Amino acid sequence: MGKLERISMKDRLATELRRKILAGDLPPHSRVVEQDLADEYGVSRAVVRETMLVLELQGLIISTPYKGSEVASISRTEVEGLLLPLRVHIEQFALTEGLALFDADTFEDFGRVLVEMERAIYNKDINAFNEADMRFHAIIVDGCPTDSARSIWDSIHPRIRMHFAMQTGRTGALSEFLEDHKRLVDVFRTGDVAASREAIAAHIIGTNEPHLGLLEESA
């Protein structure tokens, strides 16, 4: 393994480890040891720690005090039986309570996110697409005038991020996902709560169900 250039070492190392995780070269539950990575890539442990923090925030690594770090995992059972239904309930509730409050600024925010998705597809940047996808759905949740939706969303946010990281890049369907998000915005513009609730449920389930086989059956 060649040494990494010192320019943007953290970003380069994060990109390399993310690639290995998503390709399965670093499978779920694999131990991630700071000193081993520092030796392998010719960087300091400080750079490795910064890199691991980035990957932890992206849901790819789990660090436990006194136990160390390992590659995160998420199962089809968890996504299908828990995560997707929770997302549907949260976002439907947020739309029921908040759709009437969507204004020009809200739709400008959606528009900016769609542009970010297009740019990510052009650049073949899976992580950037996932980040934009997260922001899209955060706009929906943040539109809810009560704190409950955001509170529950925040509690499952790392698992959503992990799900996106482990599945989205392997689907080969980013352009389809972009078009589906555009259709959602069109429905939201109508102000029809029932139609918006139906559309968000169809989006969350419909864009994920065909690709659940990419996940391991149990974590």
C-alpha cells in the first residue's frame, strides 16, 4: 500500500477507508485500530483520529469507550422492520403539521438540495449525494412546528446515515432517486396534505425496498 500524500491527508484517508467499507473490503464489525492505520498509510495517529471522527459522523464507524472502534453494520431486518416505518411516521407527521407553513424560502431550500444532488451525480460523489438526501428530508422534519418530530429524527439520524452509506452507492440508481425527490417537491407545492403524506410514504418505501437485498440479513 502506497503512502498517502500529505495534502488533505484526513480527506484522502477518509475517502480510502469509505471506499473499502462500501466495497466490503472492510466488512461490518471489523476492528479499526488507529496505530495500524497510521502505520499502513504513513500518517500520524492524530490524522487517523480526525479521519475516524469523520467516518463516525457519516455512520460508517462506531467507537465505544474502552472497546475501540469497528466498522458499523446495519441489517435488512432493522431497515425494513424499524427504520423505514419510523421514517414514514415521522415525515408524514411533519407534513401533516407543517406543510401549510412551507413558503418560498422552504422551496428554495429544496431547490438548492436538488442542485446538490445533480452535482453529486455529475461528480460521481456518493457521499455528497447522501448528504444532500439527508438535508432534503431534514427540511421536511424541520418544517414541523413542534419539536417532537425533530427529536425522534435526531435519535435515528445516525442509523439513517448508515443505511444510506451502506446501500445508496451500490444501487446504481442515483438519477432515479433524484427524479423521485423532484416529484416530491411538485406534490408539496400543491399544498395537499393527504397527497403529500401518500407521496412521502411511497418515496421512502419505494426507493428502498427494491435494494434491501444489498444489506446483510442481520447485524
